[in-house]
Amino acid sequence: MQIRCFRALLALIFIFSAASRSVAQTSFPMIISSFPTGVQRGKTTDVVVTAGTVAGGGGANLYAAYKAMFEGEGVKAEIVPPEKGWPAKDPKTPNAVPVVASVTMRVTVAADAAPGVREFRLATPHHGTSSLGLLVIGDEPEITEIEPNNDTEHAQLITVPCVVNGRIQAAEDVDCFKFTATAGQEITFSCECARLEDKIHDISPHADPLLVVKDMTGHELARNDDYYRADPMVHCVFPAAGTYLIELRDVGYQGNQNWVYRLDVTSRPYVVSTVPCAVRRGQSAELHLVGYNLGGVQTAHLDVPGSQSAGIWYTTLKLPGGTTNTVPLLVTDAPQAAFVPAPSAAPASASPKASIVTRGALQLPGGVNSWVDHENQVDRYTYHAKKGETWGFEVTARRIDSEIDSEIKIRDSKGAVLAANDDAFGKDSRLDWTAPADGDYTIDVRDLAGHAGPTYYYNLTAERLIPDFKIKFDTDRGMIAPGNHTAWFALVERRYGFAGEVHVDVKGLPAGIAVSPLTLAPGQAQGALIFTAAPDAKIDAGMVQITGTAMVHGLDGKPHSVTHTASPVTEIYIPGGARGQFDVSTAAIGISEPNDIVVTTSTPSITLAPGGTAKIEVELKRRADYTKPVTIDVRVNHLGSVFTNQLPTGVTVEADAVTIGEGQTKGVITLRAAADAPPIQNYTLAVMANVSVNFVMKVWYVTPVTLTVTPKK
């Protein structure tokens, strides 16, 4: 996952009084943190959810939150209303709502709930569904940091094992915890902090935590920064019985009230590497382990559920000495082989010259798993391919917490490099390659910097590339009043020659919301899902899942029905006001109180002749208290960057964006058809009116317009 380093520019642009009231609905609940950040399995815990740092503006309002929705099974939550009830609305401004910057949700986790990070959303009646929040499900007893604890004298006493939920809450904040250890005791300290910030819309800058272990005289025993990307992990064997200290701070002594963390302090078996790191669903695997406190155990048996979906899976392993930490594995259907490096008495080579290690054969299709065990080592695999076959070779490593920055190279039988890649997915590599002739080939895997060790593990999997597709949708949250419309946009990536139609389905809509049917025609990459709330729809919200289904030709040449789950895309604020994007797992839509505007058109259908233009006349019905400027468009367009464009091939919009001025109600969008625009009949467009939430986020309301392009005469 990317790590974003922000400057607090947005706070300088949007400054609001904590006592102010939102006079219009240009907002939604923008979650910035939850505390405590984790809940122990089998327990019920009250969690405070905070929306933004600027009360009343840019989404920072959770007034009257009524529902909490979680990813996955085994987690239930309810909103705990304020002790004195929700603040009363002012009858003189009935459309304004009081500002509530935080709410409490009571979270109950089943004893058998899967551990790990869960996405969640909140729903409010006025501002709709929230941006994404995160909560971690764990095994160890959970405690909360108690301030002041900034030095040895005030260090908070903790008991091993535990998870400390805390905050790096201000500049120069150093959180100190003391504990007792026995002689020879092994304790692992791991921090989850920066990794919990990547999906949060506007937390800037990101934390960069550091861990330091000391004895009570101040002598340093161990320290770490940036083990799990920006998050640290330290393992320490204590030389004598006594009291010790663990310090946690930002490496640059920065702080932020919303820099929440979980410090896991444990003597349980702790795994840092497994080979294989990829397993087949529905089958068993023997994993070679590297880690701490393993009690001499080198392998673990794992049964992979047949129901486990392909992709990255976080699971614990059962060892004689106890259950391990959560371990990430790649779940796949491809056959897998493992090459476990043999222990070596010789030190790792420091020679700058590359050392080739022939690991063995890579079966196509299939995968291999190993680690780079000597500096400047190149792992070489052999395989046979036939002329014209197209294969995809992909390394999965950083995405499952390996340290390797992989590079792969394909060579012919004479050693000539035919293709190479570095950093296709972050620090993970991928090559799509067509065999130029029948023959034997090799593929090399190495760490780009020449580093090595058991934590430099990887999976390399080869798959035959056939026509297929991936699907995403923009955005991941929605708000719609009874009788109004909004839209999300399906984005299809057509791969390896797939040009067929894709049927899009939506599940999980709350009662009262309907969605327009959407089938993307052959070659079409984007389309609008238009949601309509019935005039009598009741306030409610739901998590939504979107899928795409198409007929895809397999290796047997026959068409097969294939369904892929779409990935929601969330908005991330980028310094300077740019709109970043991040793939997430959940999306939600809610029925709200009346919206700021309702969009209508006097031209519900338009016809374009090739080379001609047509105008869409847009009219706004404004709520009495909402007079702000509104942009209208048929694209998701921010600062000149177009994120979605639902227009069919050959059709363009004349202006970059059209603004309906303050207090105004009418505007015109002009479309133009190219001279060679292909004909299309009764194509549904979502014409958007964009209401700004903050400098980046918008809420868009839509009216459907039917477009026809006539055949060229």
C-alpha cells in the first residue's frame, strides 16, 4: 500500500468554529479516527469515532448517527446516543443541524471472528453514509494508554501480553510503558499505526512511529523503525529478570490527535516469514516458518478453507507453544512449489557480484515460493513455453509484508534478456510476456538493492493470459433523499483482448432505493449506475456489493460465464488539493433527509448527428438555504483531471466544466459527436450537479438523459 506524506493545507483553507452549525447539506460524515483502535475477540467495547479535525466543515459531523456497518462476519455494533440526547435543532433554521464531531459505537466481536483490520461505515439521517473507518480485531487483552506517560518516571505499567491502544497526540509526545520480564524471556513488540492511515481521506501528515526498548537505567536494548513499511517491530530477549521500558514516538517527534496506534506486546509465537507464502484454497499446506518464540518448531500445517476467496488472506497458525500473530498469505488456485533455502554456516556474501542460484523448474501454470538468502543473489527458475503463448508472471511479496523490492527478468536459452520489470504493484513486479518461439527460458528474481534474508520471501506465479476483465467503481459512499437521484460509475478494465459486454449487478441496497440496469456494450469501459430513492423511502443505509458478469472464452475456446466482484474506490486528499484514489473493500449508500438540490432537465433525451452538437438544459431545484455555486458535468472531473467519463465513443463535452452561479438555477451542457462517431441508441447518461464537500470531495446528484447518435449518412 502507498504511504502518503501530507501537509495540513486543507486545515488552512477550511476553518470553522466548533460551535457553528452546518447551514447546508454539503457534507457527509468524514471519519478520521476511532479509539480505541481495536477490540478483543469475544468482548464488547465502546469505541469513539471522530469525524475530521474541523468541526462543522468538510464532512466533520456525525449528528444523529443511527447505524454502524462492518465488513465481514462476527462483528456487531450499535450507536450509543449522547447521555443528554442529541442537541436540539434550532426551529428558526430547520435545515441546519448541530455539529457533533464524535460518537460512540458499542462493538461486540464474536469469539470466533476472524482477526485483522475491518472497514466500517456510519450512517446519519442528514449527511448520509460516512467515509471509511478502520477497527482491528485481536486476541490479546486490550488496554488504553493513560497520560501523562512521557518519561520513565511516569511510564504506564502494563502486563505481558497486552495490546495498548494509544495516540501520538502532540509534537514531542513520547509514550512510555514499563513491564516486568523474566531472565531469558522473549517478547515481541509490534506497532500498527501508519498502516491504519492509508485509507483515511484526510489525515495529514502520516505518522512514522519508532519503538525503543530500554532498561530502567536508560541503557538501550533494541530499537526499530519501518519494519512493516512505516510501522516498527522489535523482538527482544531480556538478559535478566527485572523491569524494562518500551518507548513509542514519531521518528520526527511530530504528533496529531488522530494518530492512533495499537502496540502489541506478546510472548506468543511470532512469525515473520513463511515458505510457501502462497497456498491453494481447499487444500492443505506445510509452511516453513521463520520467527520468534517458535519453540524449535520449523513447520506448521494449514488447512485452507475451500470458501476462502482468492487474494491476500490474514490468518493465525496453531503451534504447540500457542497461536501465532496474524500472518498474510496469498490464496490462489494455481499449483504451488516451495524451495526452502538450506541453513548455511557461512556468512552472507558481501560481494557486489551477482550470485546465480538455480532453484528449479517453474511449472506453467503454477507458482514457486522461496526467499533470497544471500546478498546480491539471483534466484533462477527454468520453464518451457510454446511460440505465441502469452503468460503473466507476477511476484507477490511486499503486499504480504515481505521486505524484498523485487525485480524479474526473462532470458532466452542463451542468456539474453527478453523482458524485465520492477515496481508493477508498489514494490512487487509483473510481466505479461508472449513466447517468441518454442523453447526453454529462465526467469530471474532478485532484490533490487541486493539485500537478503528470510524476510525477503516471495511468491512467483505464472498464469496463462486469456481474455478477461477487472471492474471497479467510483465512488464508495452515497447519499440520496426520497425522490432524488445519485450515481456511481462502473469502470471496466478490459484485458488481453476481451471486448464483450459486461452486465453489472448491485446487491445490498436498502429498501426504497432502486438502481438502473447497466450493461456495458462490447468495447465500452465505463457506465453510470443511477440510484433512485422512492418518494416514500425511509431513512436507512446499507453496505453495497457490485459485480460484473461476462462470457469469457477459456483455453478450451468455449465461452464461460465469469463473475468478478468490483473494487470500490475511495477518495484520498493529496497535498495541493488533488484527488487521490485508493482501492477499498466496502461501499455504502444511505437514504437521507432532503438534499441541497434536485436536478432536472427539460431535455430528457437528445439526438446527435455525426459531426453535430446537442444541448442538455439543466435546472436545479435548490433547498431554500442552499445558494452556493454548483458545477454540472457528465464526468467526474477535478482540477482538470477526468476520473470517469461515461460518454460513448466519439462523443465529447464542449466545456471543461459548467458552473451554475450562486443562487442561479439553470445551466447548459453541450455534447459533440465526432464525424466518425459510431451510432448508439437510447444510451443513458447520468448528468451530474456537483455540490462541494471540501476542496476535493463532492456529492453529486443526477438526472438521467437518454442519448442517441444517428448513423452517418
